[in-house]
Amino acid sequence: MVGLEELVGRIYEAAAEPDGWPSVLHDIGQSVNAVGAALAAIRNDRWMGWRCSPGTPPEFDAYLRSDAPTRSQITTRLVQANRAGFVPDQDVLPEAEWLADPMMAEFATPAGLHHAAATAIHIPTGDLVVVHLHRQKALPRFDASDLALLDSLRPHLARAGMLAVRWRLEKLRAAAEALALVGLPAAIVDLNGRVLAANGLMAGVSSWAVWLPGDRIALIDPAAQELLRRAIRELREHVALSVRSIPIKISGSTGAAVVHLIPVAGRARDLFEGGLGILVITPVSGSSVPGAGMLRALFDLTPCEARVAQGIAEGVSLDQMAARHSVTIDTIRVQAKAVFSKTGTHSQSQVTALLVGLARMPVGD
């Protein structure tokens, strides 16, 4: 069995490198005869990331992605216990309620698991970290000596969680600053639209955005703000999301701009990575028409759609585009309709107003 000192050292190593968590959790579980152990992060009442020991049944992943956790009372009762240590299942719910809870009824019991011990750790950023261990059905409950051993590890797990969050934010700040180097205002936002980090150029976007109480940001254009609100809400989803590009219309002396919300997904099931986005504001200026490569990057257009969008911005008619590219007018109309949908416009004139003068910026292949 791994020594306590070595295990503590590996806990801190896993904070910097999430791939180390499965083996660390395996050894923690082995130290108290648990067949499975998991470390999971909750943000805004949603499981955002998790790591499991190799002994954890594979169904656990599907369980966390389902709606069952929202119906379970186990985590709520664990938090309500308000104990700075590991809590055994008998102190969370009575036996009958424990077995009837969705986590047990829909995951643990079918997987041959019964007794458990868990702890909830509050992180200063608002995240909640839960460490959960399960035993096979034939084994007894976690006793006082098991809980004492786990409690000796808890302070290190808590510090490792705080370090992981801090390093994550530093990486995101670096990403925002990197965008400033190419002249792009950028901010890191959470599920509530709260700005966690921003580069200096965000101070100059008052033509399109305003700061709200609680370090939140909102777009002045009501239609664009509604689209941004929906895009931020979609950051909750576990599936990989594409970039959301939102046009801000010209208003009075204010020029147009495009807002991009880039999901920060990280690697699959990485702790603390989900539920965040990089918000980038690209002003529209000058008189040039953006290239097809930029249009594809900004609005997630296909090559053909980008070609049609560019033609519209250059004043080329749909009939002319069909003849130029040897396709039917119906094909061009379908592609134009896709351009309207992806750019948030409803007519060729709106597409032209949005795209003409879009500032050029470096775009990867």
C-alpha cells in the first residue's frame, strides 16, 4: 500500500496535472477498502468535471451526464451536514431513503455498490468539490478508523482543489492577454455572465457593452444581448460547443461589431474546465470586405457559404454567383439562407452592413 506521505505528494501533483487523479483516487480508495472513488466539481448546481479511479463502474459517467443527479438528495444532504470531514452514508440519509435515492437506485445498486463516504469542499471561486468513495455491497460501513484516515487527507485535497482553480484562471488570463496582442478585447465569463478575467482592451468597448453589478458584462444592443445570454446558458452543456458569433448592429455613431463566445471545454471531464467561455469583441471598421477564411472562422460557415457571404458583401447578385460557380440558383439560395442563420441576419442588406468593413485579423487554417 502507498505510504501516506507519498500519497499526499501525489495529490498536489494531480492538482497541476489532472491525468494523475485516477491513480491517486485509486490509492485513496484502496486505503479504506473502497472499490471506486471519484473527485467531482459542481458549479451553479451542475456537475462540470470529474475524475474517477479505475475501479469506478463505467456507468458513473453516464449517471453524471443524466438528469438523475438533479433528483438526488445525497449531495444536498452532504452539504447540509456542514462537516469538515468525510461523512458516511448512514449520516447522510436513513437506510431506506439511501437505497431509494436516484444515485443508489439508478447507478450504485445495479453496479453492486452500497456503503459510501464523501466530503464536500467549498472553493473560494464558488465551485464545490466532492470526493466520493463507494464499497461493494458485501462490505461493511466505513468505520471510525476509515473516516479518520480519509480526514487526514481532506486538507490536502482541499488545498489541491484551490491550486487547480487558481492555475486554471491563470491559464485563462494568459489566453485573454494573448488576444490583446493581436488587438482583440477579450474576457473570461462564467455561466452568470460574470467576468473572471479580462485584458486591458475591454476598457475600450463601451460603444457595444456595459458593465453591470457583480462584475457582469452585457451588450447594449438588446437583440445581441439576448443571443449572448442564450450562448452563455449553453456553456452548461457537457458536449463540445462551437463558437457562437453574435453581430451587433450599427446604432447612431456606434459602429458594428461581432461578439464571439468560445467555450472553454478543456479535455473530457477535466475538473473545473467546463462552464466558462472566452468572450471576444471584433469591431467593424474600414471599408474592406473580409476574406472567406475570416468569414469561416468568425461565423462557422462552410467554404461555399463563406463564398456566398463574401459575394453578398461585394454586391454580387445571387444569379451572378450561381453562374460564376456553375451551380443552380436554388443551391445559392440555400447557402444564402445558411449565411443569414449563422450571422443572425435576415436579408442581403443586413449581411452587407455587417460584413463590409470587418477588421482583418490573423486567422488559422
